[in-house]
Amino acid sequence: MTNRTKSAGPETTARTLLVAMMAGVCYLDFFAYRAQGWADPAKLPQLTARLRGVADAPDQYRMGVLWLAQWLAVHLHVAMTMSLAVLDGVCGTVAVLVLYRVLVRTEVYAQASLAERWFGAAAFVLLMLWWLMWLLWLQKPETLPAAAIVAVMLRLWQPQNTGVSALRRQSTPPSVEMTVVLLVALSGLLATFRADMACLLNVGVLGYVLVKREAWLALAFPAAVGTSLLGAVVAGGIQLWLVRVAYPQAGYGLVKLWQLWPNLKHGTRWPPFAVFMLPLLWMAVQVWRRRFAGDAAGLALLCGALVYAVLWFTIGKIDEVRIFLPFALSLAPLTAQMAMLRVRGKP
């Protein structure tokens, strides 16, 4: 690749737009948290109850981000609104930049023409805007931190030598042992505030690896099976500790645990769900029609997202689309690849 081609590529422009986008999200988050009353935990009964450990499930089990935000607020002498907004800004920036890195390292992107790469980058930025605009709809502090962890896990599952012709990789990839440790540790970290997502993500990856024994991932078959299984067990163990040991008194109160029938019955829940899921449904159809197998990491994540979607549709409200936002953002590289292949017109 010549210097002229590299300078004409979309990478710098795309990263600049993504960082600017997240700066705006961080700014809006600050005022959204302020409007919700997060500036003073004493004036927000739900937050006060969570910090005291007497809130209803499942919010009481999602404490990791709140612990960190409270620690930052105390030691930096800032309001909770500021610490939460900063966490959202940092985690969101990490998520979008890592995910764009994932896209750049794929074979579809590496083999694309300059015009196709510009189109792929534009599609990726548009997808980020499509989904991030729903962040303020029933906003929760754990959404973007979860998105950052899922994005980093996707990057770790991606083979290290993918797309090297387009990147001219200079950094030394982590060893197999380090990759295993990081994936399991990130699963445990995610479980401190979204144990369901951490567990089912690993279950989906495990299922994909067992079906596609020759899947081209960062880890070979035995290590991939062991890592995904251990990650699921760690996440499940942390959730069990939260339920049985840390907060045994937490119940679901007046909230119905099973939401399948209300989701099917209430028509008002369908519009946000349909708009939010439209790019993902299109991507899934394209993957199926093309029998696409060129991005094992993206397909493994798609399996985890499908497993999680079943849980979301069963015990979660489908109009609370921010529940699925971490998976949606991390599927953007795969969706952008399908858009590039559609423009290319090759089977």
C-alpha cells in the first residue's frame, strides 16, 4: 500500500468523527443524568436504595459501574452526574474505536477498494449514530461500560493476522495465555453489572465454536472451548454470589419477571424495537443468504447476541432497546461488512 493510498483512506476521518460523536454523547449524558436527579443520590430514592443494597432486582445486581462512579465522585470531589458522564464518555470512546479497529482488520475491509473502504467506514459511523441515539431512551449507567467490554472481547477473539495487508501491523499481539486471561477477566468484570450479558455471550461463543470446530478465531479449538466455558462459569458464579450472598433480600417487587406475553400484546413496545433492530435483521438475512463465513469473531458474537435476544424477549421489555445496545454496537463491524459486500455485488 502506497503512502498516497494510506493518506486517502477513511481511517483518520472515521476515527475523528467517532471521537467527536462520543464527546457529544458525553455532554448530553451529563444533562440527562442531571435531569433524572443523579446529582444528589439522597434525592433519588432508587439510587439511594441501590447504594444501600436494598433496591429491587435486577437493578440491585448491577452495581459495578455505580461503585466505580461513586468512588470517582468521592475522590475527585465531583457530583455523580459528572462521574457517570465521564465514564460514559471514556467507555463509549473505547467501544467505538475498538469496534472500528475490528472492522479495519477484517478480510472484507482489507480486500476492498478505496471507494468500498470509504463506504464501509461511512456505514459504520452511520450505524453508531443509529444505535447511540437510543442511549437516552430509558437511560442506564451500565450501558456504555458494557458496550466497551463486549467490544474489547470481540477484538480479543479476532485472529491476530486478519487484515494485515491493509494494516501493516506493528504491535505485538498478546500471547494465547494472555488472551485467555483477558477474556475470562473481562467476563468477570462485566458480570459485576451485567452478568446475564457476560454469561450468554460466552455461551453463544461456545456454541459457535462447537459447531464450527475449525473456526478461525484468536484461540484454537480446545483453548476457545475452555475459555468460553470458563467465562460463562465465572459470570454465572458472580451472579449467583450477588443473588445468594451479597443481596439475598432483593426481590422483583411489582415488576413481572416474565415479559413474553406483554411484549407480544402491547403494540406500543414494537415501534422502538423495530426501528432499533432493523439494521441487525438486515445483516442477519445477508449473512444467511451469503452463507458468510469470513469473520468468525463477528459470527461468534452474533451467536451470543441471538442467545441474549431470546432472554431479552422473554424476561425484558423489548421497548427498552438500550438493553441490547452493547450487542448492537459490537455487531456494527459485521453489518458494515455485509453492506460492503452488497455494494461489491459478489456472492
